[in-house]
Amino acid sequence: MTAATSASAAAPPRWRAITHRAAWLLGGLAAATLLRGAANGASSANQALLAGTGFGIALLGIAVIAGWRPSRPSPRGLAIGMFGGAILVLLPLLLHPVALNAPGMRPAPFPEWATITLLVASAEEVLLRGALISAVGRSYGLPAAVVMSSIAFALMHVPLYGWAVVPLDLAAGVWLAGLRLASGGVAAPAVAHALADLATWWI
Amino acid sequence: MGHCRRDAGLTLAIGLLLLIVAGRAAPVGQPPLYDGLVIEDPYRYLSPPAGGSGSPTSASDTADVQGGTSPLVYSGTLENPPQAQLIADAGAFGLPAGTASVVTTIRPIAPPAPVPVGTLAGNVYEIRVANESGIDMTIQSGKTVTVVLRAPNGVTNGTLYRYSDNAWVALETTNGGLPDLFATNATRLGDFAVVVTGTASPGAGGGPSLGVPVATPTPPPASAQGSAGDVTPWIVIGLVAAAVAAGLLWTLFGSGEKSTPGG
């Protein structure tokens, strides 16, 4: 037996459990993402709404199984989230003012679209900035947790949006992770993420 | 606590820097799209194939000249997402003498000529920018004018071509924010189309290069919207309501949010 395998065998059970938890979260996220991409199909409104709903519920389920539990959002967390969301929305408009002239995506009907967009945004934050950052951060440190959650966030959008969105989503992932660290909970990144998503209706 | 604040501040600073760099590099006009639901209208063909939708929309927008230069211009057809868009920086067009307004028109047209290679994926769009007297404007050197065309659902490997001076010219093509949106920074206007070369992607068909809108092998859905009486939206709303109710109950009986990042 080598020193490495000996060290691995002697690893504390808690460390191994957390590693398994991170693997479960990432594996579950990958599976849910691929299924959503397949279910989205030709992208009729109903198909996309159902695929989004299933995706959001699946992510919440994966996070809960991994041990994540909801908690009451703090007012400070909500305020940080509003600030973070404003940056996400305003920055692209400042960089490309012409976007103000462009219409939003507007995939009607709005109430269903908005409801499911909120569900998906919140579920992604619960899994990535909640459960995954907690699990990876404890074992490997916060930098690794931020990098891993941001890469996962960027890659999970590729099946629907293509590779072109990876740089922007990677950057957004780091920003949202920063909101999580600044506020101590998932409410801030969830609020910011939801605001950025909902803004696509108008811009 | 100071350690946590430093980590948070550093992460936010890096995130903001990356957002600025990635945002500047993103194609002009790309929305702040980090997520959301992708719901596309079925592609509307000028000459619809069997099972395909017809009646593609046109666009005509007028903007006043500001400070002696052409204004920011956005014009797009009315499908969701638009099947053809033009996005231009302020000052992008040279103004003929006496110009008071800039008129942008986008309309689907019959292919002016067969494409030299591959097949057309979707409609050919004539894109013009003129003044109020109908005098065409030219794009100023060094200014960004972006043309974005959507291909039929499922086409992901297209290249934008422009027809001008009686010839089709391949253009440097980038992704326009969705897999079937194709963008280019145009130096001239004219007639634009998405062309699929090589191995045809699912929606492009494999027909000859006849220069006509190509049918998708699988017909697009008849309607992108839920019809009246369709139960699917209620299933969706019920599932979401159940998830929200479960979350609320859990939140009410759970503990408050911790202030530690690792929590």
C-alpha cells in the first residue's frame, strides 16, 4: 500500500461524506441539465415551461437530499441581493447602451414564465451557491468552492444557449458566489439571479 | 469575521471585473442573459414547407438624427426571438446631406440567387438603412453594425452570407446568444441569410443548394403558445405552487439564515 492510498484510507469519514455529497450535487446537476435540454426539444412554450418546472424541482430535490435545508432570508441578505441584481442588469446596459432599444425576449404568457423563471433561478442558487459551496468549501476551501460552483453554473447553460455564454455565465457565477459569501445565505444570490432573469422580459 | 469579509470582498471584486471583461467581449445587443427559459416561436418561412409556418414579419423603424450623427439603431422582426435584427452604434452610418432621420427596414425576400455552397436555412432578409428620402447610407469605418439572423429550430451550424454585387459572400459568424442565432459585424448591408454547409444540422435539411427556404425534417410545433383549455399551464402552476408551499412551510419551521459563509 502506497503512502497516498494509506492516507486516502485514513481520511476522516466526514471528509469523505462531504466529497460524496459534492459529487452527488454535481452529478445530479449534470443529469438534470441534460434532461432539461432534451425535454426542451423544439421549444414550444408548454414544453419549455414543463422542462423548466421539472428542472427546478429536481435541483431542489437534489439539494435537499444532499442535506440543504431552507432558512428564513435575512433583510440584509435581501438588500445585498437587490444590489447584486441591479449590477447584473445595469452593467450590460452601460457597456452596450443599444440594448435599451432592443425588445425583451417576451416568451408569453408572462405569469407562467415569471413563476417558473423564479423557481429555476432560486433552485439553481440553492444547489450551487447553497449546497455545493457549503459542501466543497468545508473540504477544499472557499476558493475551490467558488471556482467549482461558477464552472458548473457556466457549463449547465451550454445545452440551451451554446458555448458563447460561458464567459458571461462564468463571470456571473463568481459574482453570485461573492453575494453568497457577503450575505452568508442563498437569499442574496437568489434575489440577484431572479432580478437578472426577469429583466430579460424588458431588455 | 474579517477573514470572511475579505473573502467576500475579493470574490465580488473578481466577479465584477470578469463581468466587465465578458460583457465588453459579448456581441453587441446580447441581453444580460444568465438563465431563464428558452421559448422560441416556430420559424416562419416566406415559402413554408409542408407543416411549416408562414407569414414572416418585417420591420421598419425610424429614428431622428442626433447631434449631426446617426443615432443608436435597433430594428428587429416581430417573432420571438426576432428572425432578423440590426443593431448599430451611434454614428455608425454616414449621413447624406440634409438627413433628418434614419429609416431601417428589414424584410424577407425571395432568394436573389442560389447560394454557391450548402443550403439556405430559413429566409433571406433584405436589410436597408436609408434617410427619409430613401437614399441608402453606408457604414462608417470603425463603427459596429451587427446583423443577427435566426435559423429554423435546431439549426446550430450555420454561417451568415451576404448577397451584394450579384454574389453571395461568407461572413465571419459568431453565436448570437442562442444556439440558432447567428451574428456578424457587418461592413456593408444587403441581403443576408444563414447557410448550412458540410454536415447538415437537424433543422437544415440536406437538399440541394437551390436557394430556397429549406424544410426542417421534423415540422415545427403548430403553435408556441398554450391554446385555450390546455391543461399544461395548470399542471405547471400546480407543481410550482406545491414546491413554493413546501418551501414556505420549511422556511417557517426552519432556522434563520446563518451569517457564516460556510453555513
